Amino acid sequence: MKSFAQIAVNVPSVAGVFDYAIPDDLAGDLSVGQLVIVPFGRQRVQGVILRFVDQPSVAETKDILEILVPEPLLTSVQIALAEWMAEATLSPLAGIVNLMVPTGISQKADVLYRIRDLGFGNRALETNDDSQFPITDLSQTQSRILKLLTERGPLRGRQLDTHFHTVDWRKSAEWLVRRGILEKKSVLPEPRVRPKQIRVAQLAVPLEEADAAISDLGKTEATQARRGAALRYLMRELDEVNVSWIYAESGCNLSDLRILAERGLIVFRESEIWRDPLEGIEKRLETRRVESSVVPTLTPEQSRAWEQIQQAFSQTDRQPFLLHGVTGSGKTELYIRAAEESVRRGEQAIILVPEIALTPQTVRRFMVRFPGQVGLIHSKLSEGERYDTWRRARAGLLKVVIGPRSALFAPLSNIGLIAIDECHDGSYYQSEPPFYHAVEAAKAYARLAGAVLIMGSATPSLVQRWEADTGKSALLELPRRIASAQESKPHQTLDLPPISVIDMREELKAGNRGIFSHDLLDALGNTLERGEQAILFLNRRGTATYVFCRDCGYALKCPQCDNPLTFHMEAKERLVCHHCSYTRQKPRKCPQCGSKYIREYGLGSERVEKEVGVLFPGTRVLRWDWETTRQKDAHEIILSHFANHRADVLVGTQMLAKGLDLPLVTLVGVVLADVGLNLPDPFSSERVFQVLTQVAGRAGRSIRGGQVILQTFQPEHPVVQAASGHDYAGFNKQELVGRKKLGYPPFGRLVRMEYRHRENERAEAEAGKTASRLKSKIEAGGHVQTTLIGPVPCFFSKLRGEYRWQIILRGPNPAQILQGQRFDGWRVEVDPTSLL
Ligand code: ADP
Ligand code: ZN
Ligand code: ZN
């Protein structure tokens, strides 16, 4: 007999775990993972049952009131994972549980009440007339409930709430249920199947007619060009096309299309699509049939790795795998094999990929191999799409779930594989509370679920590689690159592209003030001449365009974050803060000295885009950055345009560094390599090395070969040196020396604590107080190997109007010192990935 239950109470203001008593009438129906309603103070709140206990931890317990959803929301393995994560990250358990419950579901779940069909007219209920109706002892509230349900039909608890503000109607309703007058059932609403509308356009006239009209579409040259491009695009496509594709292709806007429609050249239609986020992709796949479903024979190196992975499936006691393979060495093929193996065993697979940018290409490869069984989760899904995918996963309809870190929490009942692509990627760390690292969580999850875990990367983090080298994970290596299948014999291997380092100081001395060195210009020209593609990469941080006063040096900053504002030419010369989206017009005069010479300066992707256009007229340039990808599906559109050779040059930021496979790219230019070096953060060198190596890996993915040109003001910097030699081992060795000297990971662990306040003095005072409290705690506990660094202002010392102060703890297990204590108002990160 179950007597008590531990429940994670799920409202923001009370994130905690409490014991509740189980009333007799619910005992038979309760199970672990269910969403229930419990009293909390004078509120009724929702919570998830974590486990049943014989003895409560407090003397007085209240009763569980209702079951909201009979089918468990969380599996018992998920609950075990949540408990592990809460302890490892020092986060409240309810906050972690919340990560696993899809947004909106807890609001949508409810109880439906309806009047039972008793075989007599319901009018009797209204009049409460005992001559016609056998029930005479109805209270006022009970009568009101019945009246409402008679008038309105079945109602949900939340709808009833709005009719009874001050009255506790639930007791009365329960009584009516017990008497058999009402019936109630839990409802989790069906996915809203209301189809979504999208706007499409199509050519409406014969080609000759369109051709005749094309030279006279607008008054100015610019409108003529936009409308002409749009029309030409539709003349090529013939089929109806989603308007956002037309915008992306031609640079036109809705009013351009309206004008083309008014002239009868094109037609608009609303077209219905079902909310499956993959369907659009699946359709395009069918029409283009780009990817073949031919399963490649593994290379000898892949086979060796595969043997070990396959063995792991039949072992119970196993280690995680670190699959360390250069870019293009066939790692993804191994994830696919492993997923096939787990599906064969009747189990499911989770494939984690870095945020959005990588998703389209990887997803496609999985879709071809698991048609109709792949679920995609990403941050731009609507709540409805997310909920539908969650339901399909829970119903066992999805065999493979692909997505960023949150995909780890898909409700799968029988997980056989977790594969993490580009496991070094920063997006696996959630940098807002509850802080957690999805790679660490995946390790724990695989252990708890008995699943095989593969972490793959060309540039695993120092700590990940260290763990493999010290036996905590099993190392699989793929040291060579495979040539893209279509153009070569099977199993032809390729060299990594050569990287030349260009000293930009020398360029300046030679009188070249442009953003491109002579070598890069030559290489770009040659590439374009051969009809091949080039990528120009900018490291985002610090390369944007800032606005400075030439006279007094004043730089325009965000009033809330102290962050330099970046200049956006396209957005009507507006200045934008990339932290908080604060926006202002570019001033005419310097706010400090009144000088008129206030100008933009720097190296944004817009500037690079423009420069390429000037230097190589007629070149088709695509820009892929923060600004061009705010729209849903933008990544997919830009990427597929480039992959289909509808553009020659792709200019972009960090996103380019993520596992793209683009065979026509033979040149990668790193416009400035040293950005992000020399920051006061033990992890900054590692980040720059990773990004440079990854971006260089985009060149030369086919037998056409390729080259990388890396421009820098610090050619002698060890990170630049190591990256230019594709020297992971060398970088690793030298970096470990520095980490060891300073006791940083993997030689010690860190906890970062941050306090924010609108007033700098208050933040500083609180930081000082907490630091002394921690110091005494460290001393009293005899933690002689643990040091406290700070309190100091953070490197980015102000954010969204608040001042930031931090304390770092460094030692063998600093989190242990904080266990069980409260730090109200503090953000506490265990094993942080940046100290900025
Ligand atoms: P990674 O994930 O390491 O970047 P991929 O799995 O994407 O590598 O492989 C790189 C390219 O080589 C892809 O085009 C892929 O289709 C191809 N490829 C992978 N394995 C094989 C194989 N065994 N035989 C032929 N081509 C392969
Ligand atoms: Zn700001
Ligand atoms: Zn000035």
C-alpha cells in the first residue's frame, strides 16, 4: 500500500520537493512521473510524483488532491537523471524537472467535468424540483455547478475556476462525482491540428510573356533589380514557392510581389501545411533527391571503430566513447550505424547536434536512413510543434530524435543510444539557470538508461580528451578525411587543406589598408574564376562595426550593458546592442565633444559582404550571421542556397564553424584570426583553437582540394601556430601545461558564482559578504586545496542595466563545499565553460 509520495512542486515561486499523503481513493491510480495537483499553502499547484515513500520527512502532510494526467509525464530513468543533475549542478530539483516537461503542457493539462447521463431530462437539475429528480440535498454551489454544466456542456477545471472566484467548488464537484451525478476525466488536449497557412507564389503567365515584361518592372534601378530577380526566380521554379524563399533568393519584399501580382505576372495562394517541422524538408528531398540512400561500406578505420561500438551494445558495463575524428572523417556515418543498431534492438536513439546551424544537413542524412521515424527538436519550433513532437516521441512513434541540448529530454521509454555530434560545442552548455552541461547530463543518462554513448568531435575539449587519455572514456580515432562519395572512388582519403598564415602587419607596412590581404584576394579571384565556392569567416566577438568619434575617441555604448553598440548599415544605419537588443539611431554629433566626425569603424560581416561585391562585381554573396538568421527556417534557406551553388561566397560568423559538408568550397578565408585571444579566461585559447580548426575544416571536402588563408596580427601566437598546422595534439600538450600550473580543469574543478545588481556598490558589498562567508567555510572545513578568487567585477561588467560581480572557487571538488547551502540571488555554476 502506497502511503506517501515525494513531489516536485512545479511553480516558479516554490521550486521544491515536498512529501504528500496519498488518500485511499487515489492509491490505486497513482504512479511515478504523473502530473498531480497538490495543496501548497492556500494555493493549488501542480507537481510531478518523484517516488513513493513509507515515511514522510515531516510530521504533518497534506493529501494529494487530483491526478491531472494519468499517463506519466516522466519515466523513472528521467527522474533519476533529474536527481543526478540537481545534485551535480546545485540546482533546485523542480527546476530540472521543469526542463523535461514540455512548455505549456502543465498549463494545458486539466480535468474535464460533465453531467452523467442519468436517463432523465437535465432540466430537472436546474429547477431542483424533487418531484422530477431524485436528488434533493444539493447545496447552493452544487446546484450552480450543475446549472453551468447543463447550459455550457462539459467544462474544464480551469473554466470552472473563472466562474467561482471565491468559492471552493471542487469539494462540491467531488461530492457530485461520488454520488454518480458528475463524471470527470483527466485531459491532455489533443495536438491542435489546425493547419498552418503559408503564403506561396507562382508564375501566372507563359515564359515568353514573363520575359517580355521583365525589363519594365520598376522606376528605379533597385526596384527593377529586385522585381526582376523575383520574376526570374519564379520563371526558373515554375512550381509554387514559399514566399520566404523568394525573398531570400531575390532580395525582394512582399510589396514587390504584390505589384507583380497586380500586373498579372504571378499569383499568390495560401497553402496549408501540417505542423511537422520536417515535412517541408522531406518534400524538398523528394523533389531534389540529392542524398542517395545508398549505404556506404565503412572504411577500414570506421570499421575498427564500429566493431567496438557494436560490441558495446551487447555489454552491460561500458564506458562512453570519445570519437575523435578530423572534420569529414566519417563520424556521422557511425552515429547513423549506431542508431540503426539500436532501432534493430527495439530501442530509440537520441542524436544531439549543436544549436540549429548544423541541423538541416545532419537531419537530412538521418531522414534518408530512417524515413518517417525522425523527430526534430529545435529552438525555433512553435509551442504547438514542440508539443506534437513530444507526444509522438512519448507514443513511441519516433525512433530517432535529433536536436540541440534540450532533445536529451525527449520522453523516450527505451533509449539505446545517445550520440553527441561536435561534443566540444559551446551550445551544449545552458548558460542560464538551471545551468547544466548536456554532455555531462548525457553521460549520466546513458549510465542510468543502459544506453551506448558516443561523443564525437574533431576538436574535443581538453577535458574530454583528457578523460579518454586517462581511461574514463574509450577513445576511437578517425585520423583521415574521406572524399565525398559522388566524385571519387570509394574510400579515397584526402589531406586536410593547407593553411597559410598572413601577417597583416606586413600588409599594412606595404600600404594595403583593405580588409583582404593580397594573397586572399588572389585566391578568391582564382576560386571564383574556376566556378568554385569560398567561405569568408569572421569571429563574431569584436569584429562587428563600432561607432567612434575620430576627434575624442568616444565610442557609443549601450546604456544598459556598457557593451559597444554595433552598426547596422542595412537596418537604416541603426546601432544595436547584441546583448539586450537596445537600438538607437546613429547620432549626427559626438555626444561627448560635439564633433561631426563620428564614424563607424571595424569589420562586420556586412562590410565584408559589401567589399566582395565591389572587388568582384557580379559575384553572388550570401551573408549568414546573427542578423540574417532571425527568421524561422533562415538557416535552412541560406545553407541550401549555398549548397546548391546559388551563391559563390558565403560570409559569416561562428555558425560556419559547425560541421557543414560543402564539397564545392575550395577556399576558406579567416578574415581575422586573433579575435577572442588574450581574454582573461582560461578557456578562451581553447575556444579560438576549436573555431579556427573547425572553420578550416570546411575547405577541401572533395577531390577538388582546397586551401585556407588565415589573416592575423599575431602570427606568432601559439594558438594561431597550432591551428595553422592542424595540430590538435600540440595545442593540447601546451595548453595542459598552462592549466596544470594554474590548477584549472582537468587538474582542478571550478565553481563560478555571480551576483547582479543595478547598483554597483550593492553588488560589490554582497559579493564581499559572501566571499568572507565562503572563506571561513573553506577554512573551517579544512579544504586546504581549495582557493577562492575574487570577488571581482566580471570581464563583461554590466549586462542589461545590472553590474556583475563574481567569485571563483577552484579545487578538487569545490561544489561539495556549497552543497546544502542557500545563496539567494546568486547564480551558481559548477564547472563553468567561461569566466567572462
Ligand atoms: P564527419 O561527421 O566526421 O564530418 P561524415 O560522416 O559527414 O564525416 O563524412 C564525410 C563525407 O564522407 C560525407 O560526404 C559522407 O557521406 C562520406 N562518407 C562517410 N563514410 C563513408 C564511407 N564509408 N564511404 C564513402 N563515403 C563516406
Ligand atoms: Zn544592451
Ligand atoms: Zn567626440
